[in-house]
Amino acid sequence: MRIASVFLVSGFAVACGGGNASETDASGDGASNVTVIVLNGGLPDPGIDVIFHAPDGEVVGETTTDAEGVAYGVIVAGAQVTIARSSDLTTFRRVDPGETIRARYEEGGGFLAESTITLPDGGPAYRYVVSNGCDSQGQEAPALPFYLQVNSGCVGGTPASFPVYAVAFDEINTELEWTLDPAVAVSSPEVTLPPWKTDYDTVAVDIVAVPPDISDMSVRGSFQVGEVEFTVAGPSTFEDPSGDQAAELRYPQVDAASYVTVMGFRFDGTRSYGTLEVGRGDAVDQVTYDLGDLLLPRLSDAALDDATPGRPTISWTGAAPDADFVEVTLGNWTIFDAPDGVTAIQAPLLPDALADLRPSAIDFASVAAYEADWLDGYGELKETARVGFLPETRAGTLRVAITDWR
């Protein structure tokens, strides 16, 4: 699924999957007991460096993926596995013999076409925004044709097609009208959108049990058409986030696959955040979100220690034992782990052959705990490729607690 607005967990680049809990001879050579499969856009990714570590991060083996994107190694319980792809590093902690890690990379899809979008004639508008899921552009009146890129990341169906959504705004950024073509054929990506519409469904949003330490809060809505999720008009922030809150979101009356409410929070004006994404299958008139039940425990006070050359450590305060997994970002290094009370993670050692990838300076680091209704813990994350972590249509609740360091 391609998201046409900024997705709060867009840093989640890969996931893993497959395997079982018992030790196996993964390669049939009588020695290997762990398998790593690397995919790029769903296809095997050969020649990718794979490093196997002891639980303390020391290197115990290294290899590259073969023509099928597969690599084999020997590990002990609680080991770590790192995939070095170009300048990006991804490490999975607490990997056991017999498991298979499937690292799936998505690079936005290959270029397919340039779409030429002509807006319908309509009433007065100050500004227009058009999106096809791959590309989004805005321009002031008068409305000239839009030229947007199309790639495989926002295309679906047979024959292949993509949606195009346009919104007209006035001078004070109030949405006036909308228009949608849900299926523009890739084979003929030149289209004049249907006539403007003013038909909206209004959803009353009540947010209750707001913790007293929340200093900033935002809410937005979105709807999914085909492979793409489009953001709708609505309030973005609350002037005073203390106490219960009420807002309205306006959804165009379309045949959407699902609807999502996204809420973001900051605690005490610090670098401690929380997010909620709640998806539902149908349009509704009213929704209530109880933050006392929904928010994950707060994470805070992220600190970076890079005293050990090439092996930075991030630490933080707080734990989310009910989360499904923890994701640490150290510059271009992403590390996944089980939550289980962990409050510090150190990057493992890279072999001398990859010394150029050892981080020498980091200007950004973060830790995030994730809990999703559709995922059963870190174990299932290691058995599910990325498309399985985020469902094809959004349903249920995704909860995230974040703290970062700069």
C-alpha cells in the first residue's frame, strides 16, 4: 500500500519472516542453522552482505546472498544478524537457530509513466492539490495540467491502474471541492478528472482521558483507494491539548476500502512522542478514542553513547512490555528487537571488510515501540514480510511510543 501523505512509521524499511523454533540444517551442508532471504521489490536481491553475530555483537560469520537472494549461517540462541545493503544497515537481535529472516526492501517501485492530469472546469478556487499516490503537486489558480510521476508502488489491479485525487482550496486553506478518478489505466495515463463534488461525510471525533503531560496533539483522517491512502481535510492541531478534545473530520463521499484516524502527541514539550493510527472499514458519524486505554507507556530521555568506535549505543527511559517490537534508528542503521524491558541497545560490530560502513558520527537517533492489533509479538514479526506488517487495507489500531535524540 502506498500512502500519499507522511506516514508516521515511514522509517520502517524492512521486516523479517519465516522459520521455526527448532534448530535445522538450513542449507543442507550439515552445519548451517539460520537462513536469510533478501528481497528488493519482491524479487531476489543477490550479492548483499550478511553478517552473523554472537549475542554480544561480535562477528562470528559473514557471507553474501546468492542468485536467489538467500544466505546461510551458523548462530547460537540470542544471536544477531545484520544485512548491509548499499549504505543501509539492518540488524535483527535475538535470532535463534532454525529461524529464517526475510528482509524485504521497497524502493518506491520502478518508473512506469508520467501521468497528465487535467482538472475539470469549476467555480472559483485559490489553490489546487493533486495526488496519484506516487507524486503530489499543488498550484495556484488558474488550474493548468499537472504532470505527475507513476511507479509500481502506487499501482494495483488488473489491468494495472492508479487513483487520482484532487482538492480545491480557498485563500484561507478551506477545502471547497474534490474530485476522484479511482482507476486511471497505466496504459493511458492522460485523464480529465470528473466534475467537482461537494459531497462530504462529517465524522465527530472525541478524544478523552488525555494525560496531563501531553503538551501538543494533532489529529487527521485519511481514506484508502486501491493501493493509495489520501489525507482528508480537518484540524491538524489543538490550541490547548489539555483535557478532553472534540474535532470534526470531513471525508469525501467515495467508495473507500478503509478509513484511518491518525493522532500524534508530544509530552511536556520534550522529544518524547506517541502516535495512534486507528483504521476502520466503514464511514461512521462519530468515534471516541480513550487515550487512557490506547496510548503505549511513554518513552523518554533518549541518549547516545558513541564512545566505542563504530558501535554506538542508544539508551532511554521507560519500557513498553506489551509492545510487539522495538525499532532503533542510529543514523543509517536500523535495529529490531523484542520489547521485554530493554532500555538500551548497542550496534553490533561490523567486520573489517565493511569498516567503511561503521558509523563515525551520528546526528540523529531514535527508539520506537510498536503494537499492532494484527501482529502477535516479535516472533510473528520475524515470520512476516513487510507487506504483512501493514495490512492491505487498514483495520485495527497501531500504537507507537517514540523518543529521539539529535
